[in-house]
Amino acid sequence: MPVGWNRNKIIYDVVLLAAVVAYILLFIKIAPSFQDVTRPTTGIILRIQAFGTCAFLMLSFILCIGPLARLDRRFLPLLYNRRHFGVITCAVAFTHASQVVSIYFSFSPLDKYVAVLASNTSYDRFLGFPFETFGIFALFLLLVLAATSHDFWLRFLTPPIWKAIHISIYVAYAAIVCHIVLGSLLSKQSPLLAVIVGLSVVAVTGLHLVAGRIERQKDRSTAEDADETPWVMAGHVDDIADGRGIVVALEEGERVAVFRYGDKLSALANVCAHQNGPLGEGRIVDGYVTCPWHGFQYRPGDGCSPPPFTEKAATYRLRLDGQRILLDPRPNEPGTYVEPVRVTPTRETEA
Amino acid sequence: MQRRHRKTHACIWKVLAIFLPAMLIAALAIRQHGPTERTAVQLEKPAAEAEAPAGGSEQ
Amino acid sequence: MAGRAPDPGFFIGYLNSVPRSLAIFLVVGAALFVGGMAGLAFALGTNANDPGDGAFARKLGKQEMTGVLLEKPYPILRVRPDANNPEPRTVMLTVPGKRSVERRGKKFFGQVVDVKGFMFQRGDIDMLQIQGKKSLQAAEAGEGEPPPAYTPAPAESLGRWRLIGEICDSKCHLGAMRPGDGLAHKACANLCISSGAPPIFVTQEEGAVAGETFLLLADEEGGPLPDSFRDYVAILVQLEGEVERLDDLLVFKVDIDRARVF
């Protein structure tokens, strides 16, 4: 069952919560006794700093997971439950914000939420800019994403819209960097936070650029045309190990996953209907094409998920020319059955 | 559909790869450092003190 | 090709079995993540700027003092010397929360009053938080004594100065919050000042004028700063104006038009 709680998710969440609890406790309980200060920092301000920096670090890690998983499959398990990571980050950021409101913006004749917006209006300058605005904006995005993180919303909104909404996490990250730069790095802070923010920016943008470059290269190395139009050369039978697939890039920019299972070959769109995961990087498990992201499954022959699931992937026609695999780049309607192509193994392939 | 997403991702990160470091560098550039030398300057002496020597010279 | 790459084990989240090599990778990764977060917490947590020695001086106990309550530039008390404090002094006044003394004090401005409350102190500057029942009232004569009267010394001019420093709200900076300065605290400082906390100028150079680092701010006429001055709060600014001494408190009457960001 792809959705619902399971042991792996529980372990994932326990590790996350352990990291958050360790971070906060060390920051507010242990670190202060090592500070070189005349008098200690006020408790609630320590907590504001602790929860704020924790949320930023967590978001930085979250954003690294996607490209890391593209670069090294061993990071895929981090992707599997990434949404819980996001929801916990949102909770940490919300705690930061509510403590800010409860101390910086309370106790005055103004309503505290009015005070948040009205206390600093120096929008026309860099130094002293109301950096809280960026924080509020980012928190709003995190709350929307956390609230719509459940698969119910994914189905309700449809994957394209859900994905489009959830891409705004990048905007939230940029807003949080602005929030920290304008609220802290411009001030008399020590350089450590500047170094950490700099490393986060380098890691997050660098990984995305590298992963994006690799994807672009894949898109460029499109399948060659076969002798007979519109068929294209998808690869060689020996290229595909049993139970695995290869990804074929088409001229139009779409990708097709060609799977081998036993002596059969089938081709599906490379896009998982759940969250656009790369099906071709998945495996055949119990006879089903299994997405490497969340384990959604499809029958290789017709691209339908096993009941009770209703996801469908587009199928493609294949034929063999000797040991060469030819692919018809025109997709069939999702769920259309295509008779698998049978191969005669020329040599032993890996299990 | 997936290709569109790949393009959107690539586009967003190209923009952010310029914007975020620029933001950090700008911040470090305009970050205020207090002057190290003596900064308090007395522009005028108090009226009482200023008048006293003037009166003295007249005598 | 995917089929030729070394397979670290295919992970399917909802199947509870995780391939052994992948499990080891994940356990090490999880340990590094938790350890890394702990390390960063310690590094960032110990890396605080010194927020100074400002504090709510509860240990001094409740203070009682008599003096003339002045409205401008912000509510201050010219304290009449007594047996415990033979020198005349001037203290800034506040009430609990981010609120002005004005509501309670307006009927007493210019009069001799008795006040009670607790002190905020930072270095040698202090502020009284008027607190408790009957904590601000017209001064009462002791039995057989004449009605209390007090004429504070006139303001002494220290000349015209150009100073570099930061505008803070007195209450937070004197210890209601540590740190009570900097950009992270700017909106709070603005809110405090606009709610009635006297703004102070903290000079970059320690003891810049007559050995003092903290100066109460006023406009050139000796009134409160205009709202537009909020843009200059919490950053390094250069201000010019006349400095006056009221007992032990310096007042910086700034030329609004000559203020600039340093």
C-alpha cells in the first residue's frame, strides 16, 4: 500500500524529531552556558533564534534531497517521506513566528498582528527593511504546502496543479534567505550565521544546477530515428537487465521507460501519475513496474495500477529488429494494453 | 508534462543561483561597520564657555 | 544505463524490509544528520553577541522617589536628593508593557510627585518602571513638614556634537530584552518608541560625551522625535545636535534634517 503509515515512515519521523529536539535543547539549554556574555540572552529570544535557524537548516536539507536522489539513488529513501520533513519544518517555523509575535509585537496598545505589519514600514531601504515580511510570506507558503501535503490534496488538485503549488517551496526558500540576510546578517551578528547561510545557498543551488544539467543532457541525447518513421531506436536488448528499465528520451522532450521482465519487453511513459517520479529508474516488483519514489505500481502491459488503485500511465508500442529495440514514439491512451515484445536472451543478464 | 516541470525547475534555479548569492554579497557589502577611530566630534563649545574667552580678549 | 549501475538495493518505502547496504548507509546518514544538527546548534548557540549588562533590577527592591515629573522630551523625573541619594539625578520613566507613562502622568506634569517602582539599569543609566498601587501621585508632605517643593537645576549645555551610534528604545536596551538592539529588534524598538518608551542614542564610541554612552533623544526644540525618525532606528546613524545635561542624564537634541545613515 503506497499511502498510510508504515515502519519506515515512523523511523524517518523519529530521526527527524530527534534532530529537532537535539537542536533546540542544545541551543537553548547547553550552548548558553558557553556564551561569552556579560548577561545571558533573554530566554525567549534564544528560543526565537533556535527555532528560526532550525527551520532554515531543515528547509535547506529538504531542498537538497531532490537533486541528491537524482545524483545518487541511495538518497531515494529520504525522498519517500519528504512531506513529513516539510510539515515538521513548517511546525518549527510556526513556533519561531509565534514566539516573535508574543514578545516583539505584544504588550502594546496595538493589536499584536497589526503591530507586526505596522511597526516597521521602512520598505524604501535595504538597511532596516521590514524583513519580517519575507518571513511571513515564507511561513504562509509553508503552511499552504503543509496543509495540502496529504495525498488527498494531490488527488483532489490533480498532480500537475499540486506540483505547481509545491514548487513554490523554492520561492519560500528564497524568501527565508532574504529574511535572514535583512534581519540578521546585515546587523552586528558574528560571521558564523553568514557562513552557514552561504553554504546552504551554495549547496542547494549548486545541487539543483548540477542535477538540472544532467537532466538536460539526458533530454539532449534523444533516441535516433529508425529506418522506418516514426519508429525510433530505443536501445539494445542486452542493455536492459531483467526486472529493470531504461529511459529513452524523445525529440519532443518526453521520456519513455522500457522495461524487461523475463523474456518480455514493455514501454510506459516515464512519468509516475502520483508525483511525476521517473518510472524507468524503478524496478519490476511482483510483476509490476514500481516507481522509485513512493513505490506506486503499474502493470507493464497496460500501464494500469493494480486495484484498488486507479493510476494509469501511457503505453508505447515496441518491436524488435534483431536485438535492437524499436519504439513507436506516439503514446497510447493511458491504460491501453500493448502486447509485450518477446526476446530471446543472447547472454545471461544480471538478476 | 514532466519535461515542463524540468524546465520550470531549471529556470527557477538559474534565477536563484544568481539572485541568492547576489543578495548575500550585497548584504556583506553594505553591512555596517562602526568606525574604529574617535567618532564623537564637538562642533561647537557650549555658549557659556564660548563667550568667556571672547570676553577676556576684549579686556 | 540503470541496469548496469551498481544497485544499492531498491527501496520501497511501504515494504518494511530495507536492503542491508542501504540500511547501513541510512543509519550512518541519520546519525550524521542528528549529530550535524546538534553541532550546528551548539556552534550557533554559543556564538551570541554580548547583549550587555542591562537588566530589570528586581534585586534592588521597590524604589520610591520624589521629584518633578517632566513631560518633554519624554516622561522623566528630576529626582530630589534625599538621605540615600544626596546627588540630584534624572531618571527616565516607563510603565509595564509597551505603554506610555503619559496616560497616568499627564495630570502631574510639571508637579512634584512621589513614584514607586522597579529599576532597569545598564551601565550607569537607569529607568524607573512605575508599578503597583498608588505608584504615581502628587507628593505628600510628611507630618509637620511643608508641602514638598523642588526646583531642579537648569539644563547645562555641553555644546553641539556630531555622534555616531544606534537609536534604541530605552526600555529594551536597558534590560527588558537582551539583546535589545540590532535589526532583528528594530520593529520591537519602533513599537516601543511609538508606544511611549523614550528613545536613546547609544554611541558607537564608549563614553563619547562627558563619559556617557547613552543619551536621551529629543528634537531640536526639546520635544519628542517625529515618527519619520523610525527609519533611523536600529542601524548605525550619524546625528548632530546640542547635548544638554540634566543632572546625570544627557539629552541629545538632534537636528532632524542633518541625520543620516552612517
